[in-house]
Amino acid sequence: MLKIAHTICPSCSVGCGVNLIIKNQEAVGTYPYKRHPINQGKNCKKGRDSFHLLNENRLKTPLIKKGGLEQVSWEEALDTASSQMKSYTPNEIGIITSGNCTNQEYETLKKIAESLGVENIGYNAGAFPSFDFETATLDEVENSSTILILGDVLKENPLLGRRVILAHEKGAKIISVDLVQKTLTGINSDEYIQIGSMSEFSEIGKTILPKLNESSTVLIENLEPIEEFENILKIFQESDAKILPVMEECNSRGAMNHLPALSKNDLKELLEKVKLLYVVGDDPASYQIESLKNLNFIITEGCFVNETALMSDVVLPGSCWAEKSGSFTSTTGETQNISKIVEAPGDARDDVSIMIELAEKIGLEL
């Protein structure tokens, strides 16, 4: 029996709608959702392939390191995790997450940290620190007179790129800036500026400013390092242009509304000063493996088998996005609800439920 259910795409921060095709309680494909205001029935390849996330490389049972990782009951896993968390001081505990969790999960993590007195908490912000300005809307992008693109928005975020193309068809001038090796970025641009590094943009940006006005939009694709975003913002604060950062993870905007944004250096510092690490929905072993070696104990909560899970002392299998209810906040600041569509595999559980039960075993009142 086939069923089609609507949800929000987890592939980036644009917030497109996508329909999942469900057969015998398993996601087997996607189908266009014509009425979603962001993507209007169109999905990029990442969106069309998003159903694979539910079926591949999944954590299905709680695990504890006993020599190697061994399957255990939820009771044993949570008892072990809670007893370890109680044995460390607040300054020795770190909590990190990613931009792929729900707003409700961030809220719960924040309550746990506050109840424990833990200050070493935040999310892996990638190239973007927190920002509190009002971003451009997608309609404003489409109706801009001039659009400045930093990075490869058309390739990485095609449904946002579609709004750029529609603006171009209406007469907007498109200026693209990207690194020399990104040879395809200039397609569909009226002016294409190649640079050796994003640090070069500080001077180039000043020459572009006069071309921007209040009906212009600046789109910023995921940039490295994080400091360049702050420099670029300073440049465009001098103009009336609207700015729209484009973050890689689906709920990075929601994460920054609840938790501190951590750069790579921030994460390194956090990992090197704590003894116990509670990881939710992230994989720090893939980018900070040396810093993790200083830890005494690692608790991982997530839905995928990754490098961090494989080196953890306790693994708590969580749910993927279509297996739980909650909300994501898009890069434009719009919060959209998601609802549970399919069951999590094996003994995996809803993440907020895991957090609450862990907190109860520690003795916290959230």
C-alpha cells in the first residue's frame, strides 16, 4: 500500500517542501508538492534523494563500549550515560550539536545544560556565526534589481537559484563572486569576478557597493572561514541591500536562535577543556579527531553510524527527520512544522524523549 506524506526537505536551509512516498512503512521515493510557497512543486536532486537518509547507515540499538561496542538495553545505556554525567562537574561537561536537529531538540538541550549548570554548549556553525538582522525573503530575491552572489548558490541551492533566474528574466543584474577553481559559478551572471580567497573580497566589495541599492539582494553561500562572513557583513552594512545567508544544514537558523554558534576554533577549545562530551546529531570526529582524544567519556545521540558514534562510550540511537515531529527554521527565518511519517528503525527513539529520560535519570527537572 502506497501513501504520500508532506514534509520539509532536510537537505539545506532553504526550507523546500517535499512529499515522501511510503510503501509498507518505508520511504521509497519522493513526489512533487505543488502548493509549497518556496519551491512550488520543484525539488533539486538533493531533495529528490532525501528519502535515502531514512534507510541508510542507521543506528538501531543502544550501544556501550565493553572492549568494543556492544548492544545493550535502553535502561543500561541511559543508566550508564546518566551516572557518568553526574560524576563530572559542570565545567567538565560539554554539549555540542549540529544544524540538523529540530527546534524542540535545541530547546530541550538548552534546558538540560541550564539545569546542570553547563556553559560549554553550542552547535557546529560551519561558516556562519550568529546574526540578528532581518534577512531578505525569497520574493525580495526574485524582485531585486541587482543580485550579488558570493559562492555557488545556483549549484548548491538550486531552488533559491531558480529565484535568481526569475529575477534575471525580469531584468535584474546578476553579479557573481567566487573562487578561481569554481569555474561554473559565472553561468547566468552579467558580471563574474574570480578571486583567490574570500579574504580578497574586502577590497573588491567596496567597488561593488555603489552598484547596490535598497532593491538589491546579497546572497551568501556557505563560506570558509567563519571570519569572512563577519567581514562581508561589515562591508554591506554600508549599503541598503538586503542580505540572505545560505546555510548548509536545514535548521542552522533554528540552532542559532537557541544555542551559541561555535566556529572550528570554538569547537576545538571546547573539546580540549571538557572531560565528558554529549554529542547530539553531529560528528566531531570527522573534523576534530585530535581534540577528541583528550576526552574521558563520549555519549553520542543520533541516527547515523559515523566516526564519533564508533569511538563513543555510549550510543543512543535517535530518529531521522521524517520519524519525528517538531519544526525547522529556514534561512529566511520562517519556522515550518514537520510531522512524524514513518517509524524509526529497530529500537531507535524520538530524540526529545531520549533527552527527557536522560535528564530524569540524572535527577533534573526540565
